[in-house]
Amino acid sequence: MRFAISLALFLFVALPLQGQPKNLTLEQAKKIALERNLNVLQAQNNIEAAQAQALAAKGSYIPTLSASGGWSRNQSTRDGTTTQVISGLPVTSPAFFQVTNNFTAGVNASYTLFDGFARQGSVSAATSRAVATELTAARTRQAIIFQVVTEYLNVLRNEYLVTVSAENLKRDQRQLERIVESNRVGALSMADVYRQKSQVAIDEVDLITQQNNYDKSKADLVSLIGLDVADEYTFNDPLLPTGKDSLDAVIHAPVPSGIAEMTQKAIAARPDYMGAKENLNASESGVTVARSGYWPSASIFGSYSLLNDELAKMSQNRNANWGLQLRWTLFDGFQTNQQIQSALAEKRNAEIALAQTERNIGVDVKKAFIDLEASRKAYDASREGLVSATEDRKIAEERYNLGAGTLLDLLTANANLVRAQANLANSAFGYLVSRYNLEYAIGEKTY
């Protein structure tokens, strides 16, 4: 008994050793997750990379411009003298040393006039991919918010189950005290004492298990939203409908009906579906880029350069060059054909991915709606079961105290009460999760 009392004090007084734990509401947890969750941060990085690619594609419409400059030195050396026969006469050349500098500077510019629509296709594909990346990030944020809500409600559910286990332990401890006292005066046998002590030990283990589940669920939530798991936090949100009356109002409130209507609404709102459409647009542009190999290309160019062996006199030697260049590949060993076939295959895969996404949305909405209805029915059944289990436990306790019932009957009724309380908690929080799941399946909310 002393162990049980010490355990209860340790688990439920829980005085913080390093400051008061900070409480986080659900909205605060959502906000922190959007700022610190690693998946959200990675999605944002992908957006920046995709936008940079789109900007680079648009840059192909701007002329390229480059500047160059250089210096080089040529050194010639001849040692001694050299005799050569010129016109039948020997000619002796003296030794010499010669250094020549070469300074250059220039500007080059070029612009593509036509490249078989490859430029237009590249810009369109890069833009669509950038939009698809942004939509993917939007769906990632929705997924993270739904995970935060699920984990937050799981923490509250486990906290309630800890309370149920603690109350059950206290109730059985009080019953043990009464049984011990009755045994002392000879009203009950030692068998009842040992049986009740065994039940108290089981309750203590159950309380430890529930507390462990509660602590681990808090660690999962803290890690998910991006905080340090070494810090202590409490989670309580007065706006969540966790009380009996507020739960009844929410659970029995009207919900959207018509799976077909909700599915169409989800198709119009879900970022992943819109992203799949953008990927299809990008693949169609990829076909345009691949077919550009069959077209000729045209570009203009120009350059202006300075050259001299003395830096101060470079402007005395100027060179200007400009012109038009046409290029048409007549045969490339079927490389263009291969690129077109690959692009067409990618387009067909994108069409399949779009159809699969639409199919997945329909399944998500229907399953979410089914779960919502099932959790509503489970809550109503659990409410009725808890009322019956409470009364049964009360009657069993009164009969046992009067000697008309057995301890086994009381233990059975008590176990049924604890199970009914857990079922009610699981069904209530399960309904809230199902409601958020339907909202996530439709995907209308943006963050």
C-alpha cells in the first residue's frame, strides 16, 4: 500500500524540478509545427529550388552577354651564334633575347531567335513544376497539421486514461482497506484479502503502463512540432470539446452528407490533385521540348575585341564581328526520336498518376466518412455502456458489503467499469480524429 501511495504521488503530483512546464494549446502546436517541422522546411526548400529553375528557364529569352580579357607573354631566347649558308655565303647570326606581350579584351553577345519551340516548352515545364512543388508543399502542411491534431488528441486521450487508471487504483485500495478491516474482525476470509491485494497490484501495473503511454505520446507530439523533447510541456486546450456536454453537441451536430458531393469538392480543393495536373502540363511541355530536335534553329551573335602588345595602345587595334547562324540537324542517329518517345511515356505516366490521384481522393473521402459514422455510433454505444457499468459496479459493491455478493462479482463489475470508461474515451477522441480526418481528406483548409 505504501508503494501504491508513493507511486501515485510521484506520477500525479509531478512537481517540475527545472521550472514550470509550458502549456501548449492546439493552435499553438499547429503554428510551431508549421515553423519547425522538418518536412515543412524541406518542402519550402523544394519550392525555392523549383522557382530558381523556372527563373533560369525564363532567362533563355534574354540575350547572353560575356566579357573576357587576358594577357600572355611570349619569350624567345637564342644563345651563342648561329652560322647559316645563304646564297652560297656563310651568314653568322648573333645571340638574342626577345619578349612579346599580348593584351586582349572583348565583349560577346548572342541571342537565340528560334530553337524549334524548345525554349517555350522549357519555360512552360519549369513553371508547371514550380507550381506543382508549391502544391505539394501545401499538401505537406495539411498532412502535418492533421498529424499534429491526431497526436494532440492522442495525448489528451492518454491523459484521461491515466486518470481512469488512477481512480481505479484508489477505488481498489479503499476496497482493500475495508476487506482487511473486515478480515480483522472475522467477517471476511484471508482469500478475499489476497485476491484484492492481487487486484491492487494489477491496477498499479496498469497505471504505470498508462502513464508510460502518456509520456511517450507527449514526446511524439513535441518531436513532431519541432520542439526539444528534453523540455517539459503540458497540453490543454479549453476550446477543444472534451467535456460531456460539448462532446455531445459536436458528435451529434450535422455533418456533410453525400459522398459524391464531398468527393467533387475534394477534387476541386486538394493540392495533390492540382499538383498532379501541373505535372501533366509539365510532361506535355516536355514533349514539345523533345520535338524541337526536328526543327532548325537560328541565332544572332556579335563580338567586339581589342588586341595589342602594349596595354596603353590596345584601342589602336579593334575588331568587330557579328552575324546570323542557322543550324539544322539532318540526322542524329534517332536521338530525337528516342527523346520524343521518352517524353510521351512520361506524359502517359502523368495521366495515369492524375487518374490514380483522383481515385485515391474518392477512397479517402469515403473511408473518412465511414469512420466518422462508425465513431459516432461507437460513442453512443460507449455512453450507454458506461451508464450500465457504473450502476452494475455500484450494485456489486453494495451486495458485497452486505455479504450477498462475492468478491469475484465485484472485481468483474469493476473491470467492466474501467473498460467502459476507456471505451468512452477512445470513441470520443476517435470521433474527433475522424472529423479532422474528413476535413483533411477534403483538403479545403490552407495553412
